[in-house]
Amino acid sequence: MTGRFEGQVALITGSSRGIGAEIARSLAAEGARVCVTFRENEERALAVARECGEALCLPLDVTDRASVREAVALVRERFERLDILVNNAGWLVQEPFLDITDESWDRTIDTNLKGTFLCSQEAARVFLDQGEGCIVNVASVGGQIGGPKAPHYSASKAAVLAFTKSTARVLAPHVRVNAVAPGFIRTDMYEDIVSRTSEAAILAGIPRARVGETADVARAVLYLASDEASFVTGEVLNVNGGQYMA
Ligand code: NDP
């Protein structure tokens, strides 16, 4: 296999399914050796890893410092380097504002924001040691427009955007940090969203008049992770069919 990521190693959080799985497959198809990670769906993660050539498949709970540290160490032990971190793992529960419990708030913030922090920090130790590396965070249009059905999720994703810009400065000049902000993308998460509304209502707000596919997001992530984006850092790339235009 040849491609833009030949010789590089990528760790993709939450890559057992959905957007993360597609990112892992796409990076591998372009030559990267990837680490596919799962929180509980080991079978699905193993199936993804089998499609990714020389890949590692590891359990990784992004909310747990020890788990993150161990995964990063195992990737380095196996592949002797780490070039790309994709902070993709996410958690969304749509619920009325007055029903949000402390537990639901904490799980959402811990997965989406603290997880991004923990993985970025542990990967950054390797990147700074190597003298190069790059991070792509998967945020959300919800963090830009303030999704009405998940204030905790929207807050966490807005914070990921600020964290992206901050770490782009902190880790410069050798480490680039960027984000993609997907709109509606057809995954398990989307199926849950659409079950509480209608696809027609969703499509009415998307100028491109379709729901996104995981490949739409993966292509944007690969661009940001590639050398083609070597002068791009602290940027947010919207992949939303025009639902929100910055
Ligand atoms: P899915 O719900 O389909 O998959 C979520 C992934 O995250 C799974 O691999 C899951 O692992 C993993 N995960 C959940 N919690 C943890 C945790 N604590 N530690 C490690 N991994 C965890 O999500 P999508 O593929 O739809 O979304 C991927 C990213 O894109 C998320 O950050 C999401 O917020 C964002 N996004 C998605 C949109 C959409 O419409 N789909 C829109 C905008 C943003 P496991 O399978 O083991 O449970």
C-alpha cells in the first residue's frame, strides 16, 4: 500500500464503529499503520482492524488517564513512533435541559472534553520527544450553533474547538492541531438522533439536502493530518453540507 501516510502511525480513539472506523480504514488505505481502539465493542473493533493491514487493536477509555497512558505506550512499543492522534471518541445523549443529571453531564464532558485533553497530553509527550506530530479533533456543529437537545454535548464540543486553538499555539511549532466539525453524519449516533425527530426536519436545515457519510468526515481528517495541511493549524474544517457557515 502506498499513500500520503506511508511510514506514519495513527491512533484513532473510538474507532470500533462510525466515523472513527472510517478514519482508521482511510488512513490505513493510504499507508498508515493504525491503532484501532474501542471502549466496549471489541468484536467490531477487531473487524475494523482486520481491514487495516498492519494494525493494532486496543481497549481505550478516553476518560481514564491510566488507560490512555497505556494505549499510547503500547502503540509506541509496537510501532516505535506515533505521528497522528485523532480524538474521535464521543458521547451524545439528547435529553431535555431540566432532565440532565450530574452523571449525564459528567459523562458527556468527560468523554468529549476531558478525553480529548488526556489523549492530547499523552500523545504530545511522544510528539515533542519525536519533534513532530499532529492532532485532529472531531468536534461538532452542535458546538458552533448550540444544539437545543443536548446542551452538555454542545458545551463540550464548543470547548473542544477552543482547546484545539489553544493547543495549536501551545504545541507549535512542531505539532499541528486542527479540528473537523461534522454536521449530521449517518452512524449509530445519527440513528439515535433521527429516532427522536424526522429525517425531513433534519434535511430542511442542510443546504446540500443530504445527510453526511462517514467518508465525508474521513476525507477532511486525512487532509488535516496530511502534509498538504503543513501550514494549517488551529483551524476548524466544517463538514456539514452548509448547515452552519462560519
Ligand atoms: P458513534 O456513537 O457511532 O461511535 C462512538 C465511538 O466512540 C465508538 O467507537 C465508542 O466505542 C467510542 N467511545 C464512546 N465513549 C468512549 C470512551 N469513554 N472511551 C473511548 N471510546 C469511547 O459516534 P459517531 O461515529 O457518530 O461519532 C464520532 C465522533 O463524531 C464523536 O466525537 C461525535 O460527537 C462526532 N460527531 C458525530 C456526528 C454524527 O452525526 N454522527 C455529528 C457531529 C459530530 P464503543 O463502540 O466501544 O462503544
